[in-house]
Amino acid sequence: MIKTDIIIIGAGPVGLFTVFEAGLLKLRCHLIDSLPQPGGQCSEIYPKKPIYDIPGFPEILAGDLINNLMAQAAPFKPGFTLGEAAETIDKNEDGTFTVTTVKGTQHHAPIVIIAGGLGVFEPRKPPIDNLGEFEDKGVEYMIKDPEIYRGKRCVLAGGGDSALDWSIFLAENNLASQVTLVHRSASFRGHLDSVQKVIDLSEQGKIELITEAEVTGISGESRLEQVQITHQTQGEITRNTDHFIPLFGLKPSLGPMASWGLTLEKGAIKVDTLDYSTNIPGIYAVGDVNTYENKLKLILCGFHEGTLAVQSAFARIFPEKKNVLKYTTVNGIQGFA
């Protein structure tokens, strides 16, 4: 059982900034996220996409924003349970909560703040009939531990930053013995620097680049052994492989949140704008996962919501204490030992 002051469900930018605001009030946080690394969409889908509406930054890459937020939260030593979606929230007799993940990891705290962005992210899967038979037997939809690909033959599919960046990583670091990148178009959606790097590695023989093609079949005995690739002009191509990694992005859904007894409206959690509390006392919702009149789905709005939520959480945890707002310009940052 992991015990803390605030359980934050969602480790995206709003969840990470909420750690900082909670830390200023001496409240410890533990974050739960279904993705294998912090950052939410900013890390998983568009780490190299520029963002223009973060105060004080005329332009900042999404991945750099997450790095900065992690550094800002670091003095308050947040805990992380990553690669595990929160599955249930149970209210205990004393009013505290137990949050259990899909893998059975339990967390206990008096406060839960849901900062789940657009919800639980599920991978977009290619339309291959027997794909499910090889999941965790050579088919993976995200790379959690690059070491498992050391010395292995890998076929990646996709045309965005994830497919490009992981192909580069596996090839440049000599992890995979063979890297093949398959994309259905001759042009890519990813960052131009990454596209050029893949082309360079292809010319050096470190990446086999197959464009205008799709992986349409997979086969093997107990594990994945081959992929079948359909090329627009060359027809059928077969490649022996140990891993097939389709990186087509993620699709959001409320997932288990829909069964937590929260008031929902148009696929989002309805909150009170006084403190962004939900209909269940002690549970708050901040960021894109919530809804209220005049809601704007902007990161900076989520920062504001998280700030007010932790102020309310402090009053709930310590009803006998008076919380006097302290300015960081005067008091600085006093992290946890």
C-alpha cells in the first residue's frame, strides 16, 4: 500500500504542476498514469510540437515543457506508478480513499485529484485480424523498456514522432540487430530533423525504410516470427522479425473513470468551480478531464484549477489549520528532505 497526502491520477502537465502547488503547502503527492512515462500527450504523442500559450514562453516544445515541470516538482519528491491505469476508487470508513490500478497496486490518501487529461489512452491498432493473439508475444504498442529489444529484429510502423524517434533510438544505440520502419506514405508527419535522421540512417544501412506500404499480416507459432507487408507497387513483402511495434498514436477514453460514481457531462467530470471538487467530497478533477460552464481546454487553465484544488484539499486535510498564502518570491522553495 502506497500512502501519501494526495493521489493524482494523471501525470500530464496539469498533474505535474499540481505536485508543485501541493508541495508549497507541504502536501506529498503520488501520481498514477497508464503511460510508461510522465507527460501525458506532451510526451507520448507530440514531444517535439511547439506550444505557444504557456506564460513566459513565447514558444516551448511539449517535451521541454514536461522536463521543466518535472524539474519544478522535483524538490517535493513525488512518487510515480507508471504504466498502470487507475481502475477503482474505494472510499474507506474514515473518509479516505484507496485507489487500485489494473495491476493491483494500491494507493491510500485522504484526497484524490483526477488530472487525467482526456482520459485513459488506448493504442490505435492496425486492422490485422490475429493481432491480439501476439500481444505481449512480440507485438507491443508502446516501448516501455528499450532493453528488451537488444539484439532483436524489430519492425516499427507509423509516420509520427514516436515511430521516427524510436527507430532512431534503436538504431543509433545499437540495441536492435535490425530495424525496419514501415509507413503507408512517402511523407512523414514527424519533426523534420527526425525525418532527415531516419533517411540518413537508412542510407547508412542502419534502418530499412519501407514507405508507401503497410503491415497487413503477422504470423508465428508461440511468438511472432514474421510480418507481411503490402507495398503499393512492389506487392507483398515478408520480413522475419522478433517484434512488431505499431506506433499509430493513442485514442482517449474515460475508461474506468466512468464507473467511479462521478457526475459526468458530455464525457467529462462535472466540477464546482469554487475549488474544482466533484460530487464526491475529497475527489477533485482538474484539466481537460473536467467540465463546467465556459470551460476552456488549455494547459494554463488546468494549472489554475490544480492550484485552487490543492488549497481546498489542504483545508479538508487540516480543518483546524489556517492556510496563509505565501509567495514564492518572498519565501523561496522549501523542498522535502
